[in-house]
Amino acid sequence: MVGAGFAGIGAAIKLRQAGIDCLVLEKSGEIGGVWRDNTYPDCGCDVPSPLYSYSFAPNPHWGRLFAKQGEIKDYTRQTAERFGVLDRVRFGQELTEARWSPEQGLWRLQTSAGVWWARFVVMATGPMHVPVVPRIPGLDTFTGVQFHSARWDHGFDFQGKRVAVIGSGASAVQFLPKLQPLVAQLTLFQRTPPWVLPKIDTPFSARWQSLFAKRPWTQRWLRTGLYLQFELFNTCLRVPWLRKRVQAQGVKHMTRAVKDPALRARLLPDYAMGCKRILLSNTWYRALAKPGVQVVGAVAQIQGRRVVSSDGSSCDVDAIILATGFEVANPPIAQRIFGRRGTPVSAQWQGSPSAYLGTMVQDCPNLFLTFGPNLYAFTSAFVIMEAQFKFIVSAITTARRKGMAQIAVDPARLAAYNQQVQTALRSTVWNSGCTSYFLDQNGRNSTNWPWTTFYLRWRLGHFAPRDFITEPHKT
């Protein structure tokens, strides 16, 4: 495995349980992935904790329904220790190149600390991994403090400062309300307003935690109920009249907190709910309606300490926070993977990633992706991960049992599968016309799964050798 976040640790656990030896190569000195790297104020999850966790490792001691960053990071380590895979992690091993060796029938993994060879590789590098730094004219000349939300500067004192936040995505919705009471002036540079729904959050009392610990079935029932709620919401996004009803709740949520008609106009999305990522917050709109907060258009340029908006407004600031998200539709890891042809996967994709069942890439035998192309669904990441774990374990155990040295994607099946995916996406809200990270640089939706997660779990439930090109071990 490459990466010691939830995907890498979970895959290691499942492989070890299947009797398969494995190692996890981690670039950092600590596990945790996205929950290690993101430490901005109020960083937390927008999926309820009982669902945002491994089904095989429930945590009865979550402090609240929507856990915060520190608690989630601790859960990662606790689970790795509990299942005995922490000693399988090799730290300080950043992957610089993964190259298939046809002579050896193995992958050669060049890391920052040496070379590893493996018959099978799981790229568990995650979609929320490499921060996007936008190309803003003059950004490199800014004389104040600037940083990305995923690289938070905890040494900067915000008290009484003038701050510009560029971007209004998931991280900004969480940290901006925490900054607002501290700063003298806060300006949000927003390209497109998000749909924001109330976050029905609540602490788990000691009594609830005790119940979950003593009667684990109660937490399993809660997890199942939450999963079905998310699946119902997915259905609502697919049915226009149901989506409009949910959308109306989003409008009500905004108008309750924002009384200024001009500000309401700036915060009301002009696209269908679901076209971009839907966010949850009880404090976002209230913070934006406070004195000293200004919401303007997208950033156009920076002139010294002055940040200029596309609508012509401008302000002088002491700090710029880039809340500009991650490279989701264009995974940077693809530049480091060299398959049979000796060219990087990124060259094969040409800006539009594709993989069979979001897991296996053409010309890359014995290599698996987690959270690969077209696997994003409005549910917990753990639902997707665990479906992939089943597929990966099934593929490797089948290969061992049947004496297969190589498993590769059949190009014809890959093309047919991706055609089905793109055809199914055409009529969905995700392809309804707005600009989002769901769409790649060619305008193709390389991110979303167009069907139910029931179907996703079924498709990834087992490995069928007939769907792949296999080669036996040489005798």
C-alpha cells in the first residue's frame, strides 16, 4: 500500500486477515492521511461518526455525531494498533515512481528512502491529498502572510487582523466562522456560492457511549439507519421534484440567518443542489452576516497588500487563506505510475481519468487504486473503501489460488464500462452545468458514481477472472 490514511490502513487490515503479507509506505512520520494534514480551526467531518468509520471496527466512544479532526486522527491510529498493522507501516517513504518491470513481473517502487519491489500495489493516496494553489496574478508578490487551509499556519495571530479568504468550499465553511470573531476585517472572495444545509450535530453523552460499548448492535443499527438516510438523499438528488424540496430547505436555512437582500443575492446559488458538493453548517451564514465581513466576487489579482475582486471591489489585507481545495479530478499520483508502455498513467488519461470499477487502470497489471475515477458518491468514504477492499482481497487471493502472476484490465471491457458510466451521468444533477471539481480539465465527469451505492457494493463485491486478462506464473 502507498499511503497510511484510512484506505491504506484498512486495506492492510483486510489483507492481513486474508493471510497476505503486506507493507504500507508512508511519506510522513505519522499515519492519518487527510486527517493528519488538515488542522485548521473547527476541522471536522460532514458524515456522522458511526458511518464515518470502519464497519469492522466500530468506535463506541465518539464524542459527538460529527467528529472533529483530532478525534478522527486518533481513531486511525487506535484502529491500526488494534489490528496489529502499525508495525507494517514504513515511514519517511514518499513514492517518487512506481514502474512496472515486465522482466520481473513486479512493480519497482522508488521512494525517497530506497527501492521496494512488489507483485501487487494498492495506491491509497486519497483524493483530498494535494492542495490546489490557484494561479492568481500577483499572488507571488503578496507581502503579507499566505497559506492554504491544508497547511494551516498555527503561529499566525489573527487577533485584529485584516484577512482575505479565497474560496467558499468545505474547509472555508468550517474555519471562517471561527476566525470571524477574532479579526478586524474579513473578506470572502467567492467564485460560486455553495448550497449549505443545517448540520444536525449533537454530543454523544457518556450514557450513549456506554450503551454502544455494552450493546454493539445499537451502534450497528444507527450506522445502518444513517447509511439508508444518505442513500435516500442520493435518490432525492436524482428526482427533480424531490431535489427542489430539499433545495427549498437550503434557501430557508440561508434566509433565517441573512436579512440583507444584497447579501442574500450573493449567497444564493444559481445552480441545482448537488451539482457541486453540498455542505453542512449551522454557523456559516451567521458569520457572513456579521459586521466587518464582506462577500465579494472571485479574486482577480493581487497588488501588494491589495486583493482585487472580479466585481471591481478591493481591500487591503494582512493575510490570505487559500481555501481552494484539492486536485480531485486530476490525481497527481498518476504522474508517478508507469505501466507496461513505460509512460505515466497521466499521459494515458490525457486529463480525463478512467479506471475499471474505479479500481484498475489499463496497462497497469496488479495495481489497484482506492477512490479512483467515478467512485465518488454522496455517502461515507468508508462505504466506498470497504467495497474496494473486498474486490482487492478477492483479486489477490484468486490470483494466488489459481497461480496467476498478472491481472490486467481488458481494454474492451474498460471502454464499455466507462461508456456506461458516462451515459448514466448525462442526466444527473452532477452534469447539470455548473463548474465543480467533479469535472476534469476536459469537462468530463471523472469523479461521480451515477448509480446507487447498493449497486457499487455489488459490482465490487468479488473479482471475476473472466473480466480480466490474466497470465499464469512461468514454470
